[in-house]
Amino acid sequence: MPQTVRGVIARSKGAPVELTDIVIPDPGPGEVVVAIAACGVCHTDLTYREGGINDEFPFLLGHEAAGTVESVGEGVDSVQPGDYVVLNWRAVCGQCRACKRGRPQYCFSTFNATQKMTLTDGTELTPALGIGAFADKTLVHAGQCTKVDPAADPAVAGLLGCGVMAGLGAAVNTGAVSRGDSVAVIGCGGVGDAAIAGARLAGANKIIAVDRDAKKLEWATELGATHTVNATETEVVEAVQALTGGFGADVVIDAVGRPETWKQAFYARDLAGTVVLVGVPTPDMRLEMPLLDFFSRGGALKSSWYGDCLPERDFPVLVDLYLQGRLPLDKFVTERIGLDDVEKAFHTMHAGEVLRSVVVW
């Protein structure tokens, strides 16, 4: 039978979110109902509320989550009731041209649940990133569930579902940071600090954190930065070059996503170095640079979407590293809040006061 549970929705553009009753259908073929244990408050949820993704209101927000499989639909054999899972928004299809070429991290046809969750009056909800996890329970495609070690704190494990994986993967997967590399990360919020943690995990020799906020630079140091640059006090490119023998960093990660920070990343890298864009630009942003500079410096210019991750490959390994004490994912959890505190958490996040607020049940 369909279930009525609590959920946080955005009813219209810019309006405060509200906690209301939502209806979860029984899982159909290929679908799973998951009881949510924890869900991080990500900036993407705020972007949904502001109409920055699309206008398919009302939205059921939340997507950075861990929980327990409650029930499964016909044909589901990858998970079963009782499995502890981290949710992901990149359930690869296995059939598109990217998947068939052995590049499933670029899958062009990812899966979501077919059925719709609704309000009690039957109004269909659009789940954020196909998940909608600011709710007691949610309906997802089975491929969006990745089993991990149940010993992991849900408030920590769930963060792999978006921001932490995006940043860590930008360093490890997209940027291919390796032992002895020098790395600079511009923007030290949750995603940038995850890139720093990833660079440290990969064995980078020098990790330079760049931000305008002294508190964020402190967080970056706790997560593995060996040097910090306050962009309000010094010129970023010169500072990074000075810290790398005058050459620039091997890998520079832009976790802000603005034309000015991307240019800083471009010129702060060594010759033949790599720039990784993981910060999300807005549609109106434009970049103008001499084409000769692209040619003469060589190297690689990449964008990183979800850290180029494969959830089934990456989530269990990263959870194991966390449980071994080798990856300090717990440092990303600044505060634990209730389901009715999401609107307040948006303001706290926008003010830069937290790495992550996490809703826990």
C-alpha cells in the first residue's frame, strides 16, 4: 500500500520550503523504497528552490543521503530489504554509447524511478536529482542504491552522494592527482575541501588552498592543505607560483566556477599542467582569453561532473577508507539538524558558516 510520510518541498520559486505530507507508492519494476537515515543540505537543493534547475515545481528536495532499503519492486536483485545504501543520482544504463565504449561515468541515459511521489491531493512531485531525500522515505531506481558497510555513520556516508564525491573525484578521477604532485584548490567550501582531502589521499606533496574566507582556509588545513592563500590579501597566481618554485601547480581545481577563478586556475598551473572545473557556472557566464595561451601552455583543461565517479566502484572503497581512519569524512559534518530545519540550514550555508548541515532521523 502507498505510504504517507513527511517531506520537505519547494512549492514555488524563492518561497521558503515547507514540511508536509507526501505519498510514496509501492515500488514498481526496477524501483526501491528507501527509509532515509541522513541527508546533507547541498547548495543544489537551494538552486532547485530558486528555480535555477528548471521550473517543474513543486520539488521534493534532498539528494545527498544514506538509508536502509525497505522494499523492492519486481526484477530488483541488486539490493534487498535491510541493505544499507548510499543514494546516487548517476544510475548508469549500461546501453548508451558511453557505457558501451567502457566509459559509464559519462552515461548519457541514467535511470530514475518511473512512478511519481505526490502530495496527498495527488499533485506530482519532482524529486531533486531524481532522489528527493528530505523525507522519511523516498522512491528511487534500484541503480541509485549503492551498498556500503553499515558500520559507517549515515550522516557521513550520505555525503558521498553528491558534494564530497564531486570534489574528491575531481582530484582523484578527473585530475588524476598522483604521488608527489602539487595541487591548488580555488574555493574551499564543501566541494573544494573534498578535493583537498582527495589530493591528500592520492599522495600529493603540496596542497594549496585558496579562498577569501579565513575560516574556510582553517577547514581546508584540517582536511589536508599544506599551504593556504587568502585571495583578499595576495594575488592568487603569483602566490601559487611562489609556492611551487615559480612554476605553478601540476593540478589546479576550480571549485568556484566563475570566469575569474577559472582564469586564475589556468595561469596558476605549470606548463602542461591540468585544470579541473568542478564549480558550477551559471548560464550567463562567458570567458574571453587569448587562444595562443591555450596553445602555448599545453596540458589538459577538464570539467568534472559528479567527480567522474562510478558509485558501485567508488562509494564502498571511500567508506572503507573512512572506517580505517584514512579519509576524514566526518570533518565535513558541521551540524546535525532536524527535517524542519532545512530552511534555516539554507541561510547558514549561504552565509558560509558550515561545510555541511546534515538532516538526521
